[in-house]
Amino acid sequence: MSKSMVRFAGWLAFSVALLAGCGAGESGTGATALTIAKSPGKSGDVQIGPPGQRLPSPLRAYVTRDGQPAQGEQVTWSTGSGGSLSLNPSQTDATGIAVSFWTLGPSAGGQTAQATLADATGSPVTFTATATSQDGGQPPGPPPPGGY
């Protein structure tokens, strides 16, 4: 075998080993796709509560990696309504769920909160709630007979 054939064979073997180690033939860089959405069960979306009070049900975001629940992902929560979110940021559990408790802002009306996961499809996820007074925002009725 000539020197050039030996060099070529060596180069070919090196190239094959290098490509095999790099995952040649696979798409992407080996990173897998993350997705975030509202929890398919009780997500905590579309709640009603008094201004400035904590809503009864937590917000629940669902994170998957290649369609499977993703544990240990950090979800950041925010609100644009002057309220607050506890457990911020929160980590997903073994079922892919991250939870936060929402205290509404001080004003009556529609409010929003968001769950954000960096580089995830579907991020941010928006949740809505309505802050309303205990009496439904109605003006007081006439005094009872005989006064107060």
C-alpha cells in the first residue's frame, strides 16, 4: 500500500470516528424542544376574586420536553396588574407542573399574569382573572324599612 493510500485510510477512519461522535445524521445540536402551556387540568385560569386578595386556586403551567413532562425547569411568573405571584420562580415537578399563587392587584377589573420559560415554544403563557368587589360592584340599595 502506498503512503498516500495509508494517509487516506487514516484520514477516512478519523473522519468516520469524528462524525459518529458528533451524532452525524441526527438533526439539531442534541438539544431537545421545550414547550410550555397551561396545565391541561386545573390551570388556575379565568378566576374571580376580590382586589388585593389571593385567588383560591394556584396557577399551573405545564412544561414538556419532546412531549414528555419535564422536571426541574425554572418557570418565571409575572403580573402586569399590580398584583404579586408567590413561588417565583418555581421549578417543575416530576409531572412537568410549575405552580404559583396569584394575589390580585388593588384595582377592580380584568388582570393578567404570565408564566415564562426561556427558549420554550408557547412562552409566555397568559392567565386571566377578574378582580371584583364582594357585592359584585353594585351600588348599595335603598336602606331597609326603618333605616340602618
